[in-house]
Amino acid sequence: MPLYTSILLFSILIPFILSFDRKVRYFRMWKSLIPSFIITGAVYIFVDIIFVWKGIWGFNPVYHSGIVFYGLPLEEWLFFILIPYASIFIHYVFVAYFPDATISNNLVKILSAIMIILLLIIILFNLDKTYTIFNFTLLILALIWALIDKSGLLNRYFLSFLIILIPFFIVNSILTGTFIEGEVVWYNNAETLGIRVGTVPLEDIGYAFCLILLNLLMNISLQKIFEHENI
């Protein structure tokens, strides 16, 4: 089995099995989660295709199935369903088992403001780096949406993401060349800040934060729509 395939299957295995946990009842969210993955994933897939076409990043055929659509291996298409599924599962497990673990609205505003300002500064000083601009611009938009949203998502997400970062670093480290010869996913360093945490580009932390946050926001929005339809 190709390495990229194995990583995705390993990532989804435990979250899928525990989706039927009585306290979390994650399976009950499938109705809103699946369209969330499709809508959010469509944005990332579109940009992904452009990035491959422009040589901003690419995929090592040694480590994927060889089934390719529009320059992207099948695993990359599945990535935007399986990784958000596993990551959001962690978020809701955190919420279910630690319901009092939140941060104040004021702290949320302060952290968000600091992030947005720092991201804007980085963008302004790196206008020639496509991957950096895309990641941090989308992250700013996601933070603004989350601040406008009235669900209080960020009060918990700032904490749950610290847990999500653990499996994220394991998965992304392998994808970017840790423990293996070469890389599953290679990056054009001219299009990034060139700063890596281990083998993981710094931008990928923002990428993960934004991808999961957008899926959570979309899921919450769709849940409200479905609840309204059932009234």
C-alpha cells in the first residue's frame, strides 16, 4: 500500500471507530459534516491544482497510488475529507469531555487581533511568495468569519487546536520527508518563507488551523440551516 494512502487510513481509523461514542455521537453530525468537507475542500482543491500547475508544490509518485486527477493524486483529493474528519473529531471530543475548557471572549479578541496583525505584516513583506500569501490571507478571512460568528467557536478552538497539532505534526512531518527518503509532498521554497519546523513549512501550521476552522464554521452554519428546516 502506498505511503500516502497508509497515512490517510491510519489517520481516519480511530476517529471513525469512535464516531459512535455515546458521549460525542460524532456520527450524528455526518449530515452537516459531509457537505462541509465538500464545499471547503473544493476551494482547497482548486488552489491545489493551480499550485501543482505553477510548480509551487508537487507529489512524489513513489509514495502515492498513481491515480491522478488534474495533477493531484487520489490521496490528495481524499485528504480534504479524511483529515478534517479526524481533526474535527478531536475538537468535538475535547468539547464533550472538557465542557468547561474555554477562554474568555476578550482573550479570543486579543489572540485573533495579534494573529491578524502578524499575518498582515508577513504578507506585506512577502508579496512574492504565493504559498505564504494564500495561506495567511485565507487564515485572516477565516478568523474574521469566526469573530463575526456567534457560536463562540474560537473560545474552544484555540485550545482544541493545540491537541490537533500533535497528530498534525506527525502526519505532516512524514509527508514532508521526516523518517523517509525524499518527500511525499515537495514545496518550492521560493514560494514559502523558507522557515521549517523540522521538515514542516511554517505556513502549514496556518494551513491546518485555517482548514479545520473553515470546516467547523461551515459545519456550524449548515447545522443551523438543517435545524431551521426541521422546525
